[in-house]
Amino acid sequence: MAKKPQVTLHPTKNTENENVRASMIALLQTHLATAIDLSYSAKQAHWNVKGPNFMSVHLLFDSLHEEAEGYVDSIAERLTALGGQAQGTVQAASQNTVLDPYPTDLVDSMGHLKRLADNYARWGSALREGISESDEAGDDLTADLLTGVGRGVDKSLYFLESHFQTE
Ligand SMILES: [Fe+2]
């Protein structure tokens, strides 16, 4: 897991406990960074993939990018709704993501499918931890957001894995 992101708390009439808000903002920052990282990992695959199934994976990777962009916005706006300051730059994302750097020299379609599947599985695991953490903190609304994202991430992992699993 990446280091704990720095937390800024802006004044708000949001009645959630301040300590809970601070811990949820740090948690959401990690997931915001990971969503940004994954969104451009999918674009990297979309732009560079080659192979016999080119068009279908080219389009799949673009749809994964668009889905991840949706997660970026939802996570950032939950974070700011709690009084946080979103760290949404590429530089901040690279500091806070839970993912290993996506290879920039990868071409082969099966390589991209397997590498993206690794990333989705890793984020899915971090999301399950985040759901437990927000649940234990008593922030049902953050737990609900991460649950929705986690459901989408599991589905995307299934789409990716279906290209190389036969049982
Ligand atoms: Fe494109």
C-alpha cells in the first residue's frame, strides 16, 4: 500500500465526525490516485495494443478508461464533500496509487489483458479493505461508494480474464 496521503480539512456543515472525515479523506485519496493511474493504464493499452483481436481489445480498453474516469470523478467529489482537498494531478496520483507502474513498452494484446487484470485484482483487493475500513469507521456513504466501484472493478476483471481463461 502507498504511504498515507496528507489530509487537508476545509470547514463544512457536514455533520460527519471530524476524525472520521479525516480518515475517510486519506482513504479516498488513495483510491482517487489508483483510479487515475488505472484510467491511463487502460488508455496506454488502448493506444499501443497489437494482435489478431486488435479491434475488440482496442475498444474494450477504451471502455475501461471511460469507466475509470467515472470512478475518478465520484471518488474525488466524495472526498471534497467530506471537506477534503482532492490531490488529482498525475504527480500526486503517482505518489498515492496502490498499483505498480504500468509498462510503457508493452504491445502484445494478451500481455495487456493479463497486466490490466493484475491491476484490477490489486485495486479490487484494496477496495475490499477500504469498504471494511469505512464500514468500521461508521461512514456508510463512503462504504456505499466504494462498494459500487468495487462491483464495477470485479466485473471489469471478469471481462479481462475471460480472454485467457478457459475453465
Ligand atoms: Fe481512441
